[in-house]
Amino acid sequence: MTRLPKSDPVAVQAWCRTLFAQLAACGVAHVAASPGSRSTPLTVAADQTPGLDVSMHLDERVGGFFALGLARVTGRPVVLLCTSGTAAANYLPAVIEAFHSGVPLVVLTADRPPELQGVGAPQTINQEGIYGSHVRWAATTAVAGTEDPGAAASVAHQVVVRATRPIPGPTHLNVPLREPLEPPAIDPLSIGLLPLPPDSAPVELGCLADLVLGNARPERGLIVAGPMDPSPAGRVALAELARRTGWPILADPVSGLRRGPHVANAPVLATGDHLLRSSWADDHRPDVIIQCGGMPTSKGYYLWLNRVGAGRVVAVDHLERFPDAALQVTDRLAVEPGRLADRLVGRISSESQSTDWTRIWTEAETSAASAVADLVAGAPFDEPGVVSALDAALGDFVTLVAGNSMPLRDLDAFLPVDVRDWSIRGNRGANGIDGQVSSAMGMAAGSASPTVLLAGDLTVLHDLGGLVAARRLNIDLTVVVVDNNGGGIFSFLPIANERHIDHHRLFHTPHGLDLSHAAALADATFHQPTDRLTLEAALIASVGTPGLHVVHVKTDAAVNVGLHREATRVVDHSLHDLGAGR
């Protein structure tokens, strides 16, 4: 009769404690864990490791997105930890987002040992390679405790190095464990830990050495800033690059550049989507575009590039995405945009190079922003009014998390440039609505500033698990829910006007739910403003105060579609007054 091998609990705990000690030595400060039996030795070791905070998550999907938000806002790798089986599969959406947005996550999954694989053991699946091509690196260790603790230090060191350099993203370590799983009440001997290698990738200027630093620098340049998370120094460097070259920045809401003191003396523009949809923009073709980060939210940018093009389009992205939906990119530089800007600024004259080209674009911005503000001020209270209320009510030093689908596009269309130091963030890797509340919770946990999530009703309903976890995790967060009863982004598609298709049922997906019940379930304060003034009052009352707050704003998708289209029309009209082709 064959007996199953047993673990040596002392050896297992020594291995697990060394694993987490090495993770902490490599800069990990937080472990987002979910309860489970097979992961017991790992969970206990994490909890007993100095320098590590452990948060417990009932739902692995919530835990995954919480870790994603925390890692994004802190810039430090966060560990995810779960038991075996389908628990690991629930991390996949967060892992995909982390991969595409360059967020360092270390996923630790407990597993059954080899002798329990393929024999029908409960909670056992094939976990090797479960995240496929969406991780930077993956490995399965030997059964915990069967190797010297030095092996644990080595693999922990590698899993962090691969998550943070050269391209940050998620890594996966699968750890088989045998019973008994209960750790002994002893402290294992410490061993020497490994230091992280320096992250000193050189900054290659590539074609920009001639385009920006050469004597014949083009006057007609644009910097298009897509989704990215620049450091404070990187934001300043990019704004300074725009000032010294005279090349305006078209700043996506989640580029990190639309708001902050850096905009005071730099040509940073917020109305890019409106400008690029106008006939005016077709008469102002740039000689060069520096495209930074991910693909901009603005569809107008893609359509304009497709219509007009540019002499050179240089994609700058350290994540090596190099988005090129219009097939116009001519050059690619794998470097972090803020670091590149800092290097360029150090070699350019400090004098402002404001030119006629700069003046034309900044005048167009002023005209477009005024036209949009006048439209919103006189319009029915809807999504643009919500953005206007956020702009009026939120002060300096705030984190605004932009939910995907319409909220981000509403911000892109209606949030102006301002010197207030806002950190505007969003999950623009895979652009899904998954886990937005949980991501915002992670950002709130890692930020010293008050945090606000602007999200649609379907986004919040998709992550009710995150909403109800806020109180247990002691998170302070204001969630502004724009509720058009089923999502409105598909109302912008041509199919919305097809009479033979039941668009409302198939694409708008009305739910008819009373979201006050969700707020009550999550023990959140609940506000239901009906106009801009009562929304501003609700924001002032909730933002920065302890606890979870749900601000529920009912809107009409058809009204929002009309306002977006009217904004494009009034901007185009205002630009004609400037003189086409001037």
C-alpha cells in the first residue's frame, strides 16, 4: 500500500519565511491574500514577516484588483496570495490588466503536490502556465520544504526582478505544498538575502536626438500624451520639454499631465479630442508627433491621424506597446517618457520657444474650452455636468480614478487643464470595466490624498464585491456612480440608429436596480443629488471623510450622446472664427 509523502512542517516554514523575507528585502511591502487551506504555510509566513502588511480578501478577483491599484499608485510590487484550484483563476482579469499597463504584481498560488495531480483530488487543477502569455515570467517551485531555504530566497529574488525590470508587469510563482500544513510555533534561522540589482537602463534618444536637439528642429510639433503613470519629476520634465520646444501637449485625462502646477507655464491642452475632430485641425498638420505612453482615449486622435497623418510619429513607451491604430508610427523608442524628457531638457536651452505654431494651438484650446464650458453651463444636468461639479468641488491634492467606458471619455471631453495637483488614474491596459471599485480601493489604500472613483452603473454592479469589502478593509473612498440604467457608450455606435435591432435591450442592458440597496449592503453613506449644486454639496461632504460614500447620479444616455456631439459642433464653429489655416 502506497502512502502519500508528508511534509516536514519545520522545513516548510523555514522555506516560506525565507521566501517572504526575500520578497520584503526586494521592496515588497504588502501582501493581498485570500483565505484557504493549502496556502496556510504561506499566509502565516507572510503575516509573521517583519515589514509586510497583509490584507485579507474574501474574493480573489477583488484582491487582484486591489493589489493592482495599490501597486499602480505606490510604484512598488504587491504580492497576491491564494489557495489552489479556481481561486488562482480569479486573478486572471487583474493579471491581464497589470500586464498591459505595466504594473508590478507577484502572484503566489498554492498548489497540490505532484502526487495529487491528475487523480481527482479536490480543488486541484493544472496551475502551471495558468496566466498564459500575460505574465513576464512564471515558474513552479519544488514542493515547499524539500529544498534548502536558499532556494526560496533565490526564486523570490527572481520573481521580483522579473516583475520590475526591464518591463514591469505581473509574475507568477506556483508553490506545491504537502500536508500537514499547520506551521510550528518556532522562528526559523535567518539566512543571507539577495540585493536587487540597480535599475539603470540607459536612456536612448534615438531619432529625437536630431529631431529635438538638432539645429533644424521642426517648429510644427505635437506631444500626444496617452495613458501613463509618470513620476512627479517626469510630469515636470514633459511639461518643460513642451515649453522649451514650443510643441503643445495634448494631454489624455490619465496621462498624469492634464492637472498640476506644471501646466502653469507650459502649453498643455485638454480639448484635444474636440480640436482633432474639427476641420481646423486638418489645416494644421504637424511635422512631428511624439506619442507618449498608451493609446490615447480620444478616438478623434486616431481618426485625425488616419485623415491627415504627420511627417514623423515617434512612439515613446517603456512598456513597448507602441500603439499604432492608424498605422502612422515611423519610429519607436523603448524608454519611459518622463526619463526621456528629462534627458532632452538637460540638453536644450532653458528659454521658452513659443512660436506661431504654439500660439495657434493655445488660442484654439482657449476658444474650444470656452465653447465647451458655455455649452455645459446651459445644458441639462447629465454626465458633462457631473464632470463640471467634480472640477468645482474637488480641491488640491486629490486622486481621481476614472472608470472605463463613458466616465473616462466624459473626463476627456469636459475636464479642463488646471494647476491643482490631481492624480488622475485609470486601468487603461486592457480597458475593461472589471474590478474598478477594487482598483480604486487599492489606490486609496496607497495614497495620502482623498480618493474619488467616477464610474458607471454597470461598472459598479460588476464589482459589488469590491464595494462591500471597503468597510472591512477600512478604506476611505467616495464612489460617484453615473447611472443611465445600463451603460451608454454603445449609444455612440451607428447600430444605435438601426430600427430593426433592439439596441436598448441588447446593448444598453437596462438593469432597473435601486443602487441605494448596494450602498446599504456596503454600509456606505448614500447621496442622490439631482443637479450640479447638490452634487457639489455631496462631494464636499464626503470626499476626504472616513468611510465609504456612494454618490448616485441618475443620467440619460441619449442626453449625453447629444452633448458630446454638440460639443464637437460648437468647438468646430468657434475655431472657424479663428481663421482656418492661419
